[in-house]
Amino acid sequence: MARDPVKSARRAALRERRRAIAASRDVTSDDTALAGHVVGLVESLGLGRGAVVTSYESIPGEPPTGALNEALTARGITVLVPITLPDLDLDWHDCADPARNPLGHDAIGRADLVLAPGLAVDRTGTRMGQGGGCYDRALPRRAHGTPVVVVLHPGELAGADYQLPRAEHDQPVDAVVTADGLTDLGLSPWRSRAGA
């Protein structure tokens, strides 16, 4: 995917903002809060033992995912996390598998819920990632109607008057979860499946 100079400039600004936000956050408290919000979400969707959720293993500066991955696994939910391939496509492995055996590109198609990383999301569901296009390649492989929820820091969901640049290949998302809670962007009836 060709580099878009507008997106590149926006991404640089968002990375700088993330560094400032991350430096001000209590990682332990955020980890616990995110786990609680995600558990509440999966319960509202009726997902339990045997369900599949994609997540990721956060790195320093990102919203922490350790506690939420553990909480989902403890409920009998299979948590798939990505393996970034040299071509920036994604393979997947079971978070509980110490050997990290690859499950294939299409493993995301088993997911009942996709938790995805990002730098920011706007109110139209546009997600800005790190720029490799990994999730833009992977998300079309999910089953039709599978919701995508982006994990962000508080303050990284854009206000109503701010739009991120969107290209034709960008995959829209349904909601954002932060340590402060879940924000449904109201773009699709994904939560009505469970009466939420």
C-alpha cells in the first residue's frame, strides 16, 4: 500500500500525542479497567466458553492488554493474537499456546469479536493504525458482521468535528474501548445481536 503524505503527517502527530498521553497514565489501573470493560462487552454479546476473540500483546506506550487477555482466557474464550509477517500481513496464534504455533491468515475468520490496536479513531469509524496496513489486510477476512472494537487510551477517540483521512482500503470499526469505558459509534447494529 502506497504511503499517503496526509496520513503520514497525521500519524506522526498522533504518535506524539500518544507518547504524552501514555506518560500520564497509570498502566496498572488502565490494565485492570480495560479488562473489566472488555469482560462486560463479551458478556453483553453473550460470548463465553468456546468463543474466539482476537486481541494483541501490547507494547510499552500502547493501552495495556495483558489483564484483558488473561481475563478472557480465564473465561474459556480463545484469544488469538497476531504474528506480523515480513509482508506486513497477519497470521495468528492462540495466546495460551507457549509454542506460538501459527494458525494461518484466515484464523481471524473464527473470531466472534475483533479487538484491534490503533492510534486514533474518529466518529465515522475511521481507524488510524501504525501505517503498515496489517489490519487493513486482515479485517476483510473476518466473518461478515463480526464487530471490530479498537483499544485506545482515553483522549484518542476524536471529537465529532474531527475526521481522520480515510482511503478506500480502510476498514471501518464499530466501537472504541478505553480505560474509561466503551463507546459504540452507532454505525451498525452489531450490539443488537445480543440485545445490548
